[in-house]
Amino acid sequence: MIVVLILVLVVVGSIVFHLLSPWWWTPIASNWSYIDNTIVITFWITGFVFAAVISFMAYCVWRFRHRPGSTAAYQPENKRLEWWLAGGTALGVSAMLTPGLFVWSQFVTVPANASKVEVVGQQWQWSFRLPGADGRLGRAETRNVTSDNPLGVDRNDPASLDDVVISGGELHLPIGKPVEVLLRSIDVLHDFYVPEFRAKMDMIPGTVTYYWFTPTRTGTFEVLCAELCGVGHPQMRGTVVIDDDDAYRTWLQQQPTFSQSLASIENLPSK
Ligand SMILES: [Cu+2]
């Protein structure tokens, strides 16, 4: 009887813990409520299956407990039951996977009016690059990386010169405007993750991955690296600030362009 009680407590305790848990999601700050919806669907399905399986176990332990004189029946096959189980499992798995396919296609279909921002991961800091007045990011290559040019921006590409490079600092973005995030790594795998944006993606050396989102709330948000990238991985934090339009413009005007930073480095007396 004690086993039955423990099994029932496991079910009830898990549901109560889920409902009362203090470790729920951070309040959302982007358009990706669809991603939350898919996770909620998964919680419902896995939660229902978990509760059903454990409750069935509890029932069997109680119903088929040992009684003197009763013997076990042996039933090696039951076609009907197997069809039900296989069909039910297929249905549950499809219900969990299908919404994800729709959300994924939205996640990587960038709206035409999205502005661009480049995020560069390296052991163990975040850097950012904005396209500047021409709206275009200049070419960048890991082989161009030097201490003066930490993102490897191509100096010979005219589109690079007005780019705004933020090396190891804060990224600001305006509220309510869709932004395409272009992800690059100059050493190992990283993953750009801001929990409030509900969006993340791996950054792979040698290629550019991307997604988009629209910030829906002003505030300061912490960037985490969501891909184990070496001993400094837990310290690989950054900051994204979502501003209203005025504050964003003020901030942007204070940022030096790539050509201005190059000029100030070349004018240093030590060079
Ligand atoms: Cu990392």
C-alpha cells in the first residue's frame, strides 16, 4: 500500500510543483509568444502521459497485489492494445512536433523591413556590429581579425566604413522594429541567447546563422551563451538594451563608426 501512496504522491507532487514553481519563464519581451505556446503544448502532452502512466502503475500495484491462491495470467500478445499504444504514441509525438515546424518557418523567414545586426561570439565575450547609415554590413572574415579589428571587418569594402562596431560592449536596439540577427563566431561554437526574447541559435565558425525578432518591451536584458564553449562559458554574458526611438538614436549617435575607430587607432602616438 505504501508503494501505491508514493506513486500517487509523485503524480500530485509533480503537478503541484509545476503550477507553483518559482522557476517559471522570465516575462517575454519579443514577438515569439508562439514559441511559448509550443512549449505549453509539450508540457500538456508530456504531463498528461506522465500522470497517466504513473497512475496506471499505482492502480496495477493495488489491483494485482499478492493474495493467497491467486495466480498470474500470461498474455504474450494483444494486437488491439498494441495498435492503441502505437497509435496513441504517434499522435502524441506528432502533436508535439507539428507546431514547431510552423514556428520554425516563421523564425527563419525574415520580414523585408527588418534591420540587421551582427552578433559575434568569441571565447568569452559578445561583440556587435550595426550597419550604419547605408543599411549594409560590410564584409567580414575571421582571417582579418587583429587586435585593432577584433571582428575581422574588411577595410577595403566601402560598406564597412560606416559600420558601428561594439566590441565587448552593450548592444542597443529600438523597440517595435523587427531585427535580423546575423550570428558569427570567430573561434568555437557559441549560442546567442536572451531568455526574454525566447530566441536563440548556435553560432558556427565559418558560417553565418540567423533569425529575427521584434522587441516588444524596453529594458535591459542579459545575454547568455547557450552552447558549452570552454572554461569561461558561464561568464560569457552580455547586455542588450531595448530603447524607445529617441533614446536609441541618442545612443547610436555616440557610437564611433568603423572608419573613425581605425583613424583613432592609427593616430595613436605609439604607432
Ligand atoms: Cu560561448
